Amino acid sequence: MALPDFLIKSCDTILTMDDGRRELSNCDIRISNGIIVELGQDLESGGDILSAKGCVVTPGLVNTHHHLYQSLTKAVPGGQNALLFGWLKTLYPIWSRFGPEEMFVSAQIGLAELALSGCTLTSDHLYLFPNGARLDDTIAAACEVGLRFHPTRGAMSIGESSGGLPPDSLVETESAILEDCIRVIDTHHDATEGAMLRVGVAPCSPFSVSRELMRDAALLARDKGVMLHTHLAENEEDIAYSIANFGCRPGQYAEELGWTGEDVWHAHCVKLDTTEIDLFKRTGTGVAHCPCSNCRLGSGIAPVRSMRDQGLRVGLGVDGSASNDSGNLILEARTAMLLQRVANGADAMSAREALEIATRGGADVLGRPDCGRIAVGKRADIAIWDVSGIESAGSWDPAALLLAGPNRVRDLFVDGRQIVRDSNVATIDLPRVIEHQNILARNLAS
């Protein structure tokens, strides 16, 4: 079905994130059938017209790591002050009571929250499937909200009785995991340029699946031509577990099992050492940096400055809303910038570099060079930020959004379709979904 044409008029500033990192003033953007077809001043009218006067326009932000289902378990008292492993043990029993309804509604909320923060493309890492829940539940939610979606079929196969962290009720047999990975890919994955839906394979972590499943998942993903994702080197507990159980650091373990390469991205990587950063550089392995979650769980500050200096592909992730406890991607970018300054000095990362990581950087991590840029021929994933309000009042550089700017978009386009209009989600009845979400949360709490 053909999408409506739009002409976005009179943008004060466009931060294109194109190959030249151009910044355009008083410029228009023409969108046709989901693609940016023209940039310039005083373009002739055609299709629907939207004024962006008083606004900074950026590519839509890209979220490279999330657990959408966790939006139902924000600020759970028993896990508010725990480190990673203790936090997981608190939340696992709650998550075991989820079903298809909880997965669908929590994904709607998580996706809407991302959209309002300027996100147009998000991944999702769903690694537990209790009570008949399936990855299809979150895919259905993304189709309704309208974000470009890259869900990954996660898995856990080692329960407490076998020395793992999750309760036995949340793990699956490895044959069933691989079989459902094949089903999900064959049913949903779209490899074409401009795809709204791609699927990845994502065993949860080295401490919740076997060595054999990690290796088999990599072989399956490459046979099917899809990307690979997991958690890696998140905190000191993670490193200690790897050394005690595998006799090596996480980077070496990943390399031995085929988990490096341009079709792989790892979440967190807070504790990568220089050898592992060099490994990721040589192999083209990507990183999803999750600064707010890393702060919340006390995991540390990822060496993003070193990663970027070495040429690694780095994107941002809000991580799950049970460990953030938010899903605001523009604030994630601001936190990433501030943490690198804390670790390395005030000149360690500019507002524009952090915004680049949040847009073009994330798109590159997910293998989507058709997204994350405002340029002719790229997908029309566009965020419009009103800088005429109080957040930017007095700013000498309104384009420095992460220093002085709004954290909610005025308008958002995904593939040329308007998803947010006047700071409200336009595709779903959000107040009704919020009410539904809160009922489900109260039921879980009781």
C-alpha cells in the first residue's frame, strides 16, 4: 500500500547524520512512499504539508537493546537496590506469571514510550516465554504502534537445578528453542531494504544457556541470514562467572563459539578489556551501550570512548524498564554523553557525537544503513523536536539537543507514516492501553 506524501517545511535546523554530517538551515524535506526524495529550500508543495518552523529535525533514534516485557515491572521494591544477579532472582518469579496478554500490552507501552522519545527503530530481546507467550505477541504490538522493529528470539535453557540463575519453570529444551527460532524467522523475517520487521537469534546470556546452544544458535542464524545478539561482560559478577565456569573472559568465550562478526552485536560490554575491544574491532562486532541500566544496577561505565576511538560500531539501548526504569532514548543519549565525561573529562564526548551514536550508530549496529540518516534515498524515519519551549529557552545552540532541549518529540515519522503528532501517539489509544497496563501490573503485584 502506498504511503502518503509529506512535505516537512521550514525546518530551523536539520542534523542529517549523513556521510558528511551536514547541518542544514531553513530547509524542507520531501517524503514519498516512505523514502526521503528531496532536501532543499522552498520546495514546491505536494502531498500533506507539516511546518517544522521553530524545530530541530533529526533522524529517528535507534534503540539497539530492550526487553519490552519489563515495562510491566518498573520499580519493583525487592529489586530496586540489587546488583544484576540478585535483581534477576527477584524478578524471575514475577515474569514467570506473564502470558500472551502481558507480553502484548507491555510491548505496546514500551514501544509508545520509545516513540515519544524520538525512537523510530528498536530491537527487542525476549528470552522467556511463559504460559503460551510467543515472540509473535510483541510483533503484533509493534505492528499496531508502527515502529520499525527488530525483535530477537531469546532463550534460557539452564535452570537453577543445573546451576543456572533462572527458575526451572522459565527454561526451555534446546531442541524446542531452535525449532521455534526457525519458525519465527520463516514467518516474520524480511531481509529486503526498507523492511519494517527483521528477526534475530538471541540466547539470553552465557550464564543461562549451554555452550552447545550458543554454538548451534550461531550456526542457525548464519544459515538463515539473520543477526545474533546476547548479553556480554555486563559487570564484575559476569566476568567472574565466565572465568570460573569457562576458564576464560567473555570475549574469548564469544569468539570460540562463533559469536563475533559484523552480524553480531552484544549488549552492555561494560567490562570489556583492551584485548576484547581489539577483538571486536578486528571482527566488526557491534555493541549496544545501555548507560542508564548500567548506572541503575551499579555495573559501571562502559569504555565507549575507547570503543569509538578504535572504530567499533556502537549504538544505544534503553535496556529493560525493570532495570532503567524508563524507556526514553533521548535521555539515554544524554546519559551516555555525561558518563563518558565523568570517566574521561569534559571534552570526551560532545552532544552531537552522542546524538550520532543514538541515530546513525544504532542503525549501523543493526545492519540498517537505510536508516539513521536524513539523506535522499534513505527511509523517512524522522524526529521533529520543538525547540521553542522552556527546555531550549536561552540556548545559543538549539541543535545541541542533549545539552538544552526537549526529551519528547513533537512529531515522529516512521517509513513516512506519522506515528507521533503534536507530542501524542497517533496510532493507538494510549490512555486506554496505560489503564490496561496498570491493571495487569496490580494483578502481578497482588
